[in-house]
Amino acid sequence: MELQIYPTHAPVGAEISGVNLSEPIDDSTIEKIKSALDDFGMIYLRNQIIKPTQLVAFGGRLGQLEKHVFDQFLLHDHPEIVVLSNIIENGIQIGVSDAGQFWHTDGAFNKNPHIYSMLHAQEIPVDAAGQSLGDTMFVSTVNAFNTLETNTQHQLKGLNGLHSLITQYKKKMTSKIGKNVPLTNEQKARTPDLYHPVIWVHPRSGKECLYINEGTTFGIQGMDEKNAIELIEQLCEHVRKPEFVYCHKWAVGDILIWDNFSTQHKVNFNFSSEHRRKMYRMSIS
């Protein structure tokens, strides 16, 4: 079956059909997937019932796989995969339970942020009627930039935003979502605060992306804190306008791949600890 692309109703996202990741994938298909990511920011493939080995092999076709900073939750025998889960086994938390509670872009706290992230749904929480819970919402940072007023676009170019995993975790520790696991001193040392351009030119497509998010951005270089926070909040409100949002309803076997320069995402935590949720996530540089 030939690869088909079906864009969503929103300025972000597309479904890809005609690809079975349990079978060999040729180079042409990989390039079509990358091109779709350039065009839509996020893509999803349904009903991909594959093993971790196959998931890792596919991810490696898209780029260099990176180990996540939360090494206590890396999948045994497959350290390229970090587990996101609220499940506790034998009294031990098996994955990151609070990932995605704020609008964010993965890896913004890295000196060289990874370009793609990938999620593979293993277990999905459902309500009493069998409807899936824990939707993931996406927006396009390219669309966000393009819909700003021209004067604002010019004012933002040349500015640098302060990104901090450490401050994010201080913020998360005040939340009641998930079982928060504090950063170790070694993890803090690996992820010092740093600056990235507020308007980032995409390394593949050349599109301009609004690289500010509520999860990791806590200041603007050269700007006092009050004005910086006000600007960040205004930009974040613009990015996530309801008409810009695509909301993905998960099913087991879904694979989502998104571009971390041209999108932001957030999880709807409308489920609780008795609803099992388990995802495998990979980061690609």
C-alpha cells in the first residue's frame, strides 16, 4: 500500500497511512516521513504493534537517538527509550508520571535540542464508557510566528529566551499531577540553564519558529524579570489559541512523531492513578 498523508483540521499534524513498521522501510519512505514533518510539524501512524527493537530501529532511521536525562526510567535493554507512565510495580514507579503537564517543546534545556520526539502507546487510560483519556494536544510554532503582527515579529528577532529544566522542576514540584521525582545533582549538572533564540530558524525547512514555551522558558536575556515574564506569557497565550490546537485521542499502537522546533505539546491529565498509562518515548538529534 502506498504512503498516504491526511492533514488534520488544525495548522499542525497529519495522519500517515500505508506504512507498516513491522516490515522493512525503504529510504524513500523515510524521506517522505521527514518531509511530512517539515510540512506539518507532527505526524501519527495508527495500529503499529511492534517490539521495542523495531521501534529503536525505525527511530534510528530518522536520526541519531539520544538517551534521556531521566536515566532511572530508561527501558531495560533499550536505553534509547524512556518510559512515561503512572504505573507502580512492586512499590516502584516505572516511568516519568508527570511529563507534559505544561505546554512545552522537548529538549529546550539542551544546548543542541533534539529535532524529533516519538511516542509509542503501550497502555492508554480509558473512562467507564471505554473512551480514551490523556489526549495530547499540539500547536505549530511556525503558525504562531506567522500569525504575529509584523512589528512584533521584528521586535522578537535577536532576542534570546532563558530555558531551565531546574526551574521547570521547581514549578512541577508544586503540582499535584503524577508522582514528582526530583532531579538528582548529577542531572542538574548535565542540564544547566541556557539561552536559545526566541525566533529560531528551522535547521531543515528554514521556517521561522516561535521558540518560547510555558514549560521551560523563564526569562529574556537583557530584559528585567517583570517585563520578560509578561512577554513570555503573552506569546504563550498566542501560541495555544484554541483554533490553533490539534488534540490527539490515543489508541494502543499509535506512534506520534513531532518536530521540536516547529511544535509544542501538552497532555490532558483528565485521568488518575487508577487509570494505567504507559508510553515509550525516544529523542532524535
